[in-house]
Amino acid sequence: MKLTDISTIQALCAEHGFSLSKGFGQNFLVNPGICPKMAEAAGIDETFGVLEIGPGFGVLTQALAARAKKVVAVEVDKRLPPLLAETLRDYKNVSIVQGDALKLDLAALLQKEFPGLRAAVCANLPYNITSPLLMKLLETRLPVEHITVMVQREAAQRLTAAPGTREAGAISYAVQYYAAPRLLFTVQPGSFYPPPKVTSAVIQLRIHPVPPVAPKDAGAMFRVIRAAFAQRRKTAANAVSAGTGVPRAAASDALAAIGVSPLARPEQLTLKEYAELSDVLADALALANQVKLLESK
């Protein structure tokens, strides 16, 4: 079944009484070259089990199933599994799981479905949940070698931005802590049905066996990073102080202690410097937490 043919998609929609949902961010790929290119870029072969999130009508699923030992596709839309049973009937190595990937225990799912296999994620992600879904995949430390996903181009630029550059945001630092990101290629709106209003891009995150920095408390480091970028137009000292409750003088002194000017902007600090900053501020952060708890009572 040629799922990149718009007439095929329209016929399937009519047959199953299916209408595309904006709420689920459903724009299906109709450019026949994109999905094979994604699967190839992910290096998928028979040694892999692949987790796909949001299979749609199964066009990427087909490309993955042709290469992988097994594919497990998680689909939140309850209307789609019966349709996928038809479009993927020739692929015996595909399992469809109906559920919300943001709520499922994905680690348990991979352990159950891919014993003895290398694991990877490859998906055309729903754009409205890109950031929370990627952070779940990273923070739960799924036993995967890499994550290859299509996202909105602007999101791709933030996700792959190097810490210490103007383009970097809080999520850039989080991604760099867990993985080595790179932008692979862009995808034009005309590659989808219906065409979205934005350009897309495929990125790959290769998971670090060990994070590149070792703060005493990773949670504290990310708290400092989020505080800094919540007010990125301010100096790092002012933003960190405002976002964490740490006195401005303490934030300035901590920055000076790690060799960074208190007047530096949040995006000018590297991931290593944020790790060092959170370590120096450990006591001040703990005290600020205690004050916040007391004030909330």
C-alpha cells in the first residue's frame, strides 16, 4: 500500500470514516523519499528494535520495519490502530501500542519488546508535544543508542544549539547533558498532507554513555539553568537570583569564583560553567528552598 500517495490516504480516510485531528498534530508524510532517508540516517538494521511515536498511517513504520528486527509504534489516537492493522498487515515485525507516550512506562515497554536487541527511537513527532516528549525520553534514560526525530525547524535549531551560543536556550543545555545532537536535514511543508505552515527538520540525538559534566546535583544545575533562561535578557547573576531566590550578591560571587563575569548573559555560559555554578551555589540554593517552603506554609 503506497501511503505517500494522497489518493490512497484520502481513500483510507473515507473507508474508515477518519478525519485528521489538529489536536493530535496530524500531518502525514507524502514525500516518498523522506522516511527511507530517516531510517537510513538512523542506521537501523536487523540488530535494532525501534520505538516509533505517532505512526500516523504507518509510512515511516513501513520504512523502519523493512530494516529493523522489530518496530513498536505508540499511537495516542484511538481511531488509528484499526487503520494501521490494514496499512501494516504485510509487516509481521510491527506491534501497535495504543496509548499516550507521555504517560506510558516506555522503559518497561522497551525491556519487554526488545530483549537482546539494540534499541533506538525514530519518529515524526507531534509538534505540540516535542519538548516534553523529548525530555521524557532523555530524563528517563531509556536504554536507546540514539533518537532520530522530525520536529519543527525552529525547535530543531534550539535543540541542537551549542551551549554558549546565542541560539542556545535552557532546553539546549538539557539536551547536551544527555546526548550529542545534530541537525540532519530539513523537510519542506509540501512533503506533508495536509501541508503545515512551518518547515520541519530531522535531528539526531546520540545518547551519552556518561554525561559530559558531573555536577554534585544535576537537579540543582537544571534549576539554575531554567532560572537563568527564564529572564535571559538580564545578566546571569540577576536572572539566577530572581529565579532561584539566591541573593544577587551570592550569585555574583559564585560566578566570579568560577571565572565568569557577573555581567555575562545566560547564553554565554557553557554547560560546564553551569555545573560549576550550581556546585558553588549549593548551600545558597538549599537555603533558598527552605525559605520558599516556610513562606508557602
